[in-house]
Amino acid sequence: MRRFFVQHRPSTPPSGSTVAVATRLSRLGLHVAFITLFAVLGGALRGFNLLLILAGLLVGVLLLQWRLSRRIAESVAVRRLEPPDAYAGRSFPLQFVVTNHSRWLPAWLVMLEDRLAPAIADGARKPATATAGVGLLLPGNRRECGYQCVIQHRGRYRLGPAKLQTGFPFGLSLARHRESPETVDLYIYPRPFELHHRWNQILEARSSGLAATAKRSGISEGDFYGLREWRNGDSQRWIHWRTTARLDELAVRQFEQQRRYELCLLLDASCASASPSERDIEAVERAVRLTATLVLKLTRSPINRVTLVVAGRQTQTMVVTNAVLAIRAAMRALAEVEPAPPGNLVAALSAGLEVAGSGRPTVVISPHAVDERRLSNAVFDLHTEHCDLRWLDIHSPAAENLILGDQHDATT
């Protein structure tokens, strides 16, 4: 059925922003309009005054519906909150702040319609819409509303524009506007694996070179885990005076010594052939997820320093620390990496060692076994006598011992 729109001139709410409101009749409103037209024709042709009175009442209801719904749409403003860090397959909220700028008119039955689409259109991921609503918003008040979202594929998505509409009071018409025509980027990070509880020991055993830079930090940098008796050389700052007074012997706090990791993680996102199969793409995806998991694990400690090299269709190099912005930049790079055709890794290795420094171990996480041809110029370009290069195949026994499975969340 054809829908009719009535375009109104822009109105300005108290906030000062210009809002263009469009009103259309709902299906129920079209039925009422048809009955009104029938009553007008019947009353005019047959001379029935009751039908004309009924038609006048219905016209008044339609005008009241049009005026109230339009006024509410003009008075309500919507602001999107910053999207949170989201992981593939996990539920996360998307929130809005709805404000009623009217001084006397409450806002009823306000509904938001949001659009979510991939930043780069493809056949595997299709656009979707979601709705959220506010039942009652008093004059001059604001309220948060939103919806839960689960996205199964990593990548960069585009949110918006969000559309606001209301059908108050009778649902005969819908008044709507676009409050935020701009879009917002949403990054879906790779879903982490669940690693073995001794993942760091397995990683060191796999790459013996890691032990060279897994240095023990000072005691002051460790975590407190117990008390012990006084020993020569202990600092007076470590004395636990309450226990000392109770035992009448010197007791000091003991700290768990942490390890400081300084290494280079290189993600090899290449496929085995120029025409990859589903199995090749799945292997690349597992390599991306393992790299993201190790980055999150290693950056939990503020004393670690990881140089991340993402070798996909483009090569990106960055230093990842415990800082939130550094972790976010690394996860966004991993979220957008695409499978690439097979190629030489010398340029990526050179870029990683240039940032990490010579002598740092380099762990290559790859979807396939090591290929000497892809490192054919490494001896000349990288001076491998100073390079500790280790290859971690995603299908190798070492990777299988490292990965326990997926991290599952209870989602609906």
C-alpha cells in the first residue's frame, strides 16, 4: 500500500539544532482516512448529518494525531554514546541518550531505528537494523536507551544514521526525523582463544629465544603474596610491623617476581595460494585470533613491550604496551586485516626488527608451515646472526597445546 508523506519546514528545538520532521500515515491511519472519506461522501450524497458529524470527529482526531506526534518529534533530541570495545561472537550494548527539550509536553512512545552495515560491502556480511525505545520521557528530562548486539565476524562496521519516530497518541501517523545523519565506525575485534594456564611457559618452551628477554623484574615490581622471616640484605621498607610485633621476630613481605617480555609478534595473514579455499581463510582467521589473544595476554602487565607487525595486504607496525590507546590500535589493525596472497616476509621482518631493536626474539604466527623461499633474502637484509626468528604454525602441536578452545559467553 502506498504511504503518504507530508514534509514540514524545519523546526528548531531549544537546543538550537535544526530538525526536519516528516509525517506519514500508518496503516491504521490510512484505514481511518478511508472511513472519513466514506463518511463525507455518504453524508454529502445522502444528506445524512450524522455521517458528516462522524467525519468531522475523525478529521479532528487525525489533526490532533498529526500535531502531537510532530511536536514530540521536534522536541526530542538523540545522541549516540561512544561504542564500546566489542569482540566477535560476544554480546555488547549500543546506547543512546534521548532528551526531551519541551517545557510542558511529555514524550511518549519514542522509538529509535539504527542501521548497522559493513564499512566495505561484501556478500558474507549484510546490513541489519535494530530498534530501541523509550516509553515515557518527562519534559526537560533525559534518559538512556539502547539494545544488545552480537556480531559474528570481525571487521569494521558503520553505525547509523539513527532515526527517531513516534506514533503518539493514537498510532494513526508516524513523525520521524534524522537527528544524527553522520555515521560512526564500530570495530569488532577478533574473538580471543582460551589459552592454557601455563601459556607463557609453553610460549617460552616453543621459542627458547624468548627466555633471553623474559627478564625478572625487581622485587618492588612484583605482587605481594606472603610473609617470611628476615634475611640479610632485605630492605627495611619490606618489614611487616604488625606481624613483627606479634611474633617478636622480624617478618618481611615477600613479592612474586614478574617476568618482563620484550618481543616482536609478526602475523602472517597470507594464504597458501592466490585463490584461497575456505580452509585457507579459516586458517588465517585462527592465526589472527591467536595473535590477538597473545597481544591481550602480554599487555596485561605494564612492564611488557610488544612490537606487533601485521603482514596482510598491507603491512602495519606498532608498539603495544599496557596503554588503552595502544591496545585499541593493535586490535583495530587485527580486526581489519584481510587474507593476502603468498609473498615474501623480509620487508615485514625488517620493519618489525627496526622498531623492536636487534636481539629481540621474533615470533611469526602463520597459517602454514615455514617456507624458506619466503625468507630467501633474510640473511642479507636482516643479518640473522642477530635475529632470533621462531615460526609458530597454527596447525603445529605447539599451537594446539597452547590453545584450549574458544571463550564462550552466555548470549541470547
